[in-house]
Amino acid sequence: MTYRCNFRCRFCHYWALKADAASEPAVSEYATGAQKLARMGTLMISLAGGEPLLRTDICGIIEAVGRYHFPFMTTNGWLVTPSLAREIMEAGCWGVSLSIDYADPDRHDRRRGMVGAAEQAWRAVEMLSEARVHRWQRVNVIAVLMDDNIDQMEALCAETARRGAYFMVQPYGQLKTGSDAYAHNDGPVAPRLLALRRRHPNFLSNPHYLGLFDQYLHGGVGGCRAGKAFFNIDETGDVAMCVERRDRAVGNLYRDDIRTIERRLREGARGNTCTDCWYNCRGEVESLYHPVGLAKSLPTFLFDRGEARMR
């Protein structure tokens, strides 16, 4: 959506990019792009940043994308108000993820570079949960697992459930900063996260995905499906195999034929041996290609886990 951001997170340098609002497509272009993408089939489309709510036309974009696809937005929550929350849900957003990494507000604020970030993020969870107009609309909290917050995960699960929302987690990746200083280093993490998931029905992350966290942290997960199962579209419409290869675009959504883009993505995916990330956008999708991961996802599609307990 945009690489503009109102936060200064220590573990992400997207905010340091020279982002230009003038280069970002208008709603009409999003509508055209969504229709072109529909020729590939109906997609889950993540609306992310930067901070997507810096786009004042965000609701028009959600509505345009939602005509053909499932739009899901990730935000720091700073700009959410009751009226905006309602407009987002009425526009047809399939779900919203709020980024909260620590149950301790001060620690979250320090890592996110904004005083009051945690308090406002939790308010945003509440506002968006209250604003849902369809039962299928979801509100998540997503945490980045770092070097010092494994002890915060259980409290985050509980606080999220108390607000009628889901919880997810992804490991820190050094591709955004070039540094592994924030990577989790406190022993095996997968068994702890899987045990936590068994205790908390609102912990939505796929267990197959969680089970590979240690492999990622100590050598990497092979078999990346970038370009085949998922791909990235940047704020100008350039299409690349993944968000970290956005400097190697295979085409532009607004200028190039979608079948040409699809062919180039698949060609680029051949021989892909990258193991440099285990982002949610990769791992959750790839879990659906594994029999266990697919089986464990069925309750998510057929029935909201723990819905009765959360409401």
C-alpha cells in the first residue's frame, strides 16, 4: 500500500525508505488491478505497509479489492477511530491484524518508537472488534517473536481473547534491517509455542508453521514457494516474487498483461533455494500445502476455534 510510516520500529527499516505518496496508485487503479488479478483466481490480498492507514482513501481501496478477493489489512492501530473502524468493516475488509509485540506497554512502545503505541493498539483491537458487521470478519493481534519477548506471548494471548480477537505470531527476520540482533535466542521455541496454542483456543497460527520456527532460526526452512503460492505487489504496482525481492520486479500490475506476469513469477520460482525468512505471509500459506498443516487449518475454515469462549 505504502512504505510511509508514522512509527520508527527498531526491528524494521521500512520507515527509513524515501516513500513518495504521489507515486501511490489511486483507488481507480486498485480497482483495475484487482480485476486483472481475478484472472488468476480469487486471492487473499494483504494490505500492508509501512502503515496502510496513512492512505486516507483506504476504505475505497478495501472496497475495490473486496469485489474480487479477500482483503486483509495489517496496521499499528495508531490512526484507528470508532468511525474509521466501522468504515473499514463496512467496506468489506475480511480481517485486520494489529501489531502488538509485548504485553508490557512500555516495552512495546520502546521497540515501536512511539509513546502510547500499546495503549492505542489495544483500543484499536476493541474498536475493530466492535465494528464488525459480518460474523466472518476477523480481528487479530500479531506479534513478532524477538530476542526478549517469548515470555510475553501467553499474556498477549489472554489479552487478545479478552477482547474477542485472535492471536498470531511470526519470527523476526533480519532482511528488513540486515541485523540478527533481535532474533530469538532463548532455546527451542516451537515446543513452547505449540503448548501455548493448545492452552489458548484463540491462538490461530498454524501448528505446522509454528513447528518450523526453530528450523528457521537455526539454518532456515527450504522449499520456498514465492512466485507460485504468493507474491508481492509494491506501492507502485511492481510485482515481485516476495516483499524482500521487490527490487527485482517481473512486471507491473497496471502496465503489463497479467498472464505475462504470472508466467514470469513461475519462471523466477524455479530453482528458488532461499531460506532467509519465515514470515507469516510465507509460512502460513505453505502450511496449507502440507497434509498436517492443511488438516489443522480445517477448523479455522469450518468453525471459529473457541468462538463461544471468546464472546
